[in-house]
Amino acid sequence: MNSSNGGSQAVRIEAVSKVFGEGEGRVVALDNVTVGIRQNEFFTLLGPSGCGKTTLLRLIAGFEHPTGGEILLEGADISALPPYARPVNTVFQSYALFPHMTVAQNIGFGLEMLGKPRAEIDRTVDDMLQLVKMTELKDRHTNQISGGQQQRVALARALAPHPKVLLLDEPLSALDLKLRKEMQIELKRLQNETGITFVFVTHDQEEALTMSDQIAVMNNGKILQVGAPRDIYDHPADRFVAQFIGETNFLTAELASRGKSGTQVKLPSGKSVAAALPADGRTQGLVTVVVRPEHARLTKVKSKAALTGTLENIVYFGTDTHYHLQLEDKTPFIVREQNQPDGQAPYREGDQLGIEIGADAVQVLRD
Amino acid sequence: MTEPVNSRMHKAAVNRWLLLAPALVILCFAASGPLLIVLVYSFLQPGDYGGVVWNFSIEAWFNVLFQEDIFDETVTFADAHLSIFWRSVRLSFGTTVMAFVIGFPTAYFIATRPKQQRDMWLLLIIIPFWTNLLIRTFAIMEVIRNEGVINSALLAAGVIDSPIQILFTDFAIMLGMLYVYLPLMVLPIYASMERLDFSIVEAGYDLYASRFKVLRRIILPLVKPGVIAGSILVFVPSLGAYVTPRVLGGGKNLMVGNLIELQFGQGRNWPLGSALAVTLLVIVMVALLFYVRVATKEDIKHG
Ligand SMILES: Nc1ncnc2c1ncn2[C@@H]1O[C@H](COP(=O)(O)OP(=O)(O)OP(=O)(O)O)[C@@H](O)[C@H]1O
Ligand SMILES: [Mg+2]
């Protein structure tokens, strides 16, 4: 992500801060955020409630103005432009459909405001109706259609003017699980078909992992890590990121020498294993490392294992089983193993077991 | 099983009527009663010193529209009455338009303040209501009369050489009514604006609508019920206004309210006053029906 190269980037957020209020009630919603969003990318902002996702989206849309920094759209600074002058459209969390207009009128509104000729508006509205499969309901009023249908109309309305960037603020959060899954697939399809850059906000990690090309994990007004879903999941650089996405084991380890086989860390058990370092982490001393439960295996042969512990609890999940262990230094450790068809539980509670850790499974945190 | 349910429902219905009773009694006696009396009076003959003589006559109704020359008994249109009615409608309409032009931005301003501040702004709008109407009207007189605040200031600043005649003009009457009835426009518009989901407004801006377009295409249609209610609340009492045109219009610029009062007072023609009052009522009702029809036409089409 080269900051000087704005060419292939649809959106560039450059050292943007947003502070609400003054004195006592001062809230830093965004704290010096820098991030680039590439063309035609499905980019997701993921983070807990109140971390500043909506604020960042509203800054891009132009509903709020940054207290510091710049926002570039295809290389041009748009910080000073009002929302109606930005070629960017929003799908609101509450949909915000115009209740006094029909479905078709809603979808055509943006084009009408852009002063497009009637024939072109009608054609695009028809295309959009087809794209979101709402042609039959085009003359209904927005209060006469279901939540999922409203969602589609909101999408079509925002896509109709063919914006350079589409902003989506938790667009699926009001839908039930089944509809949500359907719409996730639908959204991906729409993004592929239109080739528009999507900036998608969610606090649902699974949704982020399944849909995104790139994920930016946010907390407390900061972007902690940006990367592809696999990167974020397998190589979290930060304690918060590791904790927020998926389940994980934390261990304290000592950074050992960087040998021929890459960086080695010494685990509490005294064994050394290969580990991946974050780009800007420390290079010696005590660090925290994480191991995903499914990247570890249990073994009865303790001598060769990286860690040893007592099996305390077995939780059966159908496809897999979670083994809760306690290591010698009392830290908890979870191993997740795929269930085998023989139906026999291979271990018992109270067993002393070894834990093997797969290659590339240990990630050092930035701390 | 069915009987207890039925009797319970019956009891609920009885209770409902009991609860409604006070309101119904007041409506019957305080609203319909006097109205009926006025209607009856309009078909009687005037007494010599006011009051009515209980003889049926449609003379009063004849006099609303026509006048008979005392000497040659020729019948002509009652120009005076018609022009006063027309003036009243015009001034009330003007007042309503002005109240909308000023009240709409005011309501918008209040509705877009942070929640904690809105009550304070509303209070400021309502405070004038706590003062007596007559006192408020005289206060306006003090501001606009030839030796009043505005003219003195303009004279002192050298903008004008001689005072502008504002008092005792139609404009003065409208100004007075505007001042008195403005809250009745602001409050209903504010009420419907407060319910407005402002993300809809943002969606408008997001879809390339300028401020003006958002106002015309999104905000106005959505707060229309408030605008209709506010317009009715300003137009109706303006049409029957009595104190304001009397004080600010001087003796010469009458409105219907003054004309009616005249018949019950100096004119000593109660039946004519009653007939004029009923006419006013009919005009208001027709105007309202027409207005509501036009204003909600689109909704009916969609609804
Ligand atoms: N207009 C505002 N005035 C004051 N503070 C605000 C305003 N808008 C947002 N904030 C604050 O800024 C912080 C970030 O808010 P934001 O809405 O961006 O969070 P979010 O990540 O979208 O959360 P959620 O997942 O709950 O929607 C919060 O602490 C919020 O209280
Ligand atoms: Mg949000």
C-alpha cells in the first residue's frame, strides 16, 4: 500500500482524524487513520460498536468533515466537497428509502438529480430492477415491501448512478440469518457484475471473512491491521485483532535467534518453534504469540510435542471437538480437532497430552 | 364462554361513553348550542335596540348579499360586505403564506438543533402566547406607528425623511396576525419534522440533490401534514380575527370579525350579524375542504 501512488486507489484516507465536541464531551472518533482502498475491491471495515466505522464512512460520503487529514477519491482531494458533489453513494443501515416515492422512483432519484434524460433514467431503472430482482414490485410504495426487498431497493438506488465507490453501512444487520446469507451472496455478485468499489461496514467477523477482498480491523478510532481475510486470520499482528477474529490461544514466549529457518521463539515448555513476526514488532525479549486452535494437534507422545498439558474439558461440536487443556504454567489452551467417522473419543479428561503445533502456526504479536 | 366476553365488551363500550361524556357535554352546549342559536337568529327580525324579534324572516340573509336603496328601493349587490369578505380572505391568505415562509425555516432550525436544545427554542416560540393578545397587539402598534421604534430608528439613521405609514394599513393587520399566529404554524410543522428520519434527508444529498432540491423533493412532501395543519390553524383564526384588525387597521380597515361585531353593537342588527357569522363559517368550511382536497390529492392517488 504505497501512499504516494494514488492511481490505482479508489479511495485514500490520509492521516484522517475526526473529533466530535469539545472539552468534557470530546470524543475522538477517528485517530490519525491512514488506509488505501483499491479499485474494484470489496473492502470491509470490521470492528466493535463505537470504533468509528460509521464515522469513516460518513467522512467518505461527505456527511461529516475531517478535523484533520485528507480524503482522496481517485487521487483528487474531495475533503471540501459536499455529499451531492461526490460520485459516491451510500446504502444506509436503516435503508432511508423515500417513503413518498415508489420503488422505481426511489431508484431513479439519483439519475434524475444528475439531470439525465428521461429515457436513460427509465432504462437504467429497469436494468437496476432486474439486477436486484424487483421488477414486479416497481410501482409499490416502500412501506408496502418487506425488509429484504427494501434492502434491495436501497442497493439499487445507490448503484443506479453508477458511483465510483459504494459505501454500505451494516446493510445486512436488520435481516434474519437466512436472508442475510442470501444477501451476502447477492452483494458479492453485484460487486462482481458492476465492478464498483465497495466499502462495507460490519461488526460480524464471519461476514467480513467470507465477503471481503481486504479487511481493515478497527478499534478505538484506529485501524489496527489491513489485509486479506487469510492474512488477518492466520497472521494477526495485534492482540485485539487476534481476539476479535476467531478463537485463539495466547502464549508468552521468548524471541530466540533468527536462524536459517527464520525466527524461532522459545515456548514456556522450553521447546523452540518457528514463528512469523509482524512487520513492525520487536525483535528480542518476551513477546505474546498466538496459535489458532485448529492449527494444533493432540498427541499421546509427549516427548516430541511443543507443549504439554492436562486435558480438562471436551466439548463436542458435531464436525469437530474442542479440547480444553491446561498447560504446565496454568495457561489455558484449546485444540480443535476434526471428528473421525469411527465415533470413538480418542482422549479422556485428565489425560496428560502433548500438543503439536503445525508449521507456520505461531504468530508473534506486535504488542 | 361467549356471554361473559359479550358483557365485558358491552361494559367497555359503556365505560368509553362515560369517559367521553364530559367532552360531549361541553361540545354540545359550548359549540353546537351557540351555533344553533346564531343560525336561528339569522332567520329572525332585528329588535329596535338590539336583540331579536321572534318573527321568521330571510331579510338578514338577503342583506348579506344585497342592499336596498332607502329612497328608490333599487336592489344592488352589497359591495361593502363582499369587499370586506374578500379582504378578509386575502389578508388571512397573506398571513398564512407569510407564516409559512417564516415558520417553516424556524421549525427546520429547531428540529435540527441537538435534542437538549430543542425544548428551549420551542419555549421561546411559545412565550408570546403567555401575554394577553391585546397587550401584544398594542406592543406591535408601538413598534410600527409613525413615532414608533422602526420609524424613529430609520429617521435617526437618515434613511427616510418622513415616517413610513405602516400602522392602519393592510400590511399592519397581516403583521399583527402573523405575530400572533406564527406559533400555530411552527408547532405542527416542527412536530412532523421531528418525526422525520434525517437519514432520508442525507440519502437525498447522497443522491446528488442540492439543498433546494432536497427541500422541495424530500423534506416538503414528508412534512406536508404539518404544513396543512399549520396553514389551517393560522388561516381560520385569521379569517375571524377581531382585535388585531381593530387596533392595527384603525377604524377604516375592517375585516369580517369587525363587521359582525358592528352588527351586534352599533348596527343593532343581530340577525344580519348572525347571518354574516354563518356565512363566514361556510366560507371557512368550503375553503378547508378545498384546501385539504388539493393538498392531499397526491396521497389519495398513491394511497
Ligand atoms: N455526531 C456525533 N457526536 C458526538 N459523538 C459522535 C457522533 N457520531 C459518532 N460519535 C462517537 O464517535 C464514536 C464512533 O462512532 P461510530 O458511529 O463511527 O461507531 P461505529 O463503529 O459505527 O459503531 P456501531 O457499530 O455501533 O455502529 C462513538 O464513540 C460515538 O459515540
Ligand atoms: Mg455504525
